[in-house]
Amino acid sequence: MEEEIGRAWLRCDPGALAHPALTFAPVPTAHAPGVWTRWLSQIFDGILVGPMLAAMEATHSEHAREVVASDAAIARALPASAVARTCRAGSELLMHFSGLRGSRTVSRLAGLALEGKTPGTHAIAFAVRGALYHVSPRLILLAYARAEWLGGMRFAELRESPFSAIAALDEAALVIDHRVRPTLIETFPVEVRAP
């Protein structure tokens, strides 16, 4: 699974390793697992996941307005310091969109962000790029959580054990599965027959 997440991460953001912190930015004295759990609940699940899923769906159906609305919703909900970091990383990622042709959504998002008419958050750019490459929503969200974890740990200059990275992704998977799996069940209902 780790390999799949890594491949998805590079599909969604070819320059991902360069970003220090996006929205997860613990202070150096923080207890990383506790701060991560709060971030997963308040920021990831509370602010990012819904708009990211909406942007993925809108990308597939070429509804650029919905992608831009999701981008704006994230920027409105995040603290100002997180908005600055995620938009800086988002603009870097949007530069990689120039080679992606054939998607009105990509052109619209990149153009509006460059003109300053939409924030251009990293989360939405990441989700749109993943959707364009047909990466599953679950893998996009797991790869994004991994990027946040590693960026936050670098930002705070905290050392992590291999176990902490695995535990962080496991915790993120629980949040993601709670949001993504019901959608899959509704899309592909299982018929239960009595014996």
C-alpha cells in the first residue's frame, strides 16, 4: 500500500517533496501524534476532505465552477497562516498544469489562480491533478495526508520513527474510509439474498 500511496502522491504533485508544511504545521515542542489527531478531525475531515472530493467529481464532469467554489471554501475555512502556505504550494503545483491539455477545468483553475481570482489551494490542485490521472479518491486523500504529515514533521523539525508515519496514515485511512466508503457502497450496492 505504501508504494501505491507514493505513486499516487507523485501523480498528484510531482514536486511534493519540496513543500515544508501545508495546513499541518505543528510547533517543534508539540506531541506530534496528538496534534495530528486534532488536525485530522478539525482540518482534514472538517475542512479539506469534502471540497477535495467535490473537486475530484467536478473535474471528471468538467464543472470548473464547482472546482473553483471548492477552492474558495477551503481558503475561507482555514486560518490565514495555513491559507498562505497552501496557496504558495498550490501555485507551484499549478505551474505543473501547463502541460496538461484537454481539460477545461484545469485551464480555468490555473488561469483564475494566476489572476488572483481564486486562491489556488494545494489541496484542490492536488485533488484535480489526481482526478485527471484517474487516481482513486481514496488514494488521492491518503497521498495528500502523507504529504501533510511529512511536510508538517519537516516544518517542526521533528524526527519521526517509521512507526509514527505508519500510524499517522492508518489514522488518516480511518477518516478517509468513513467519508469515501459510504459513497462507494451507494454507487455499487450489494444485493443480499436470503438463502
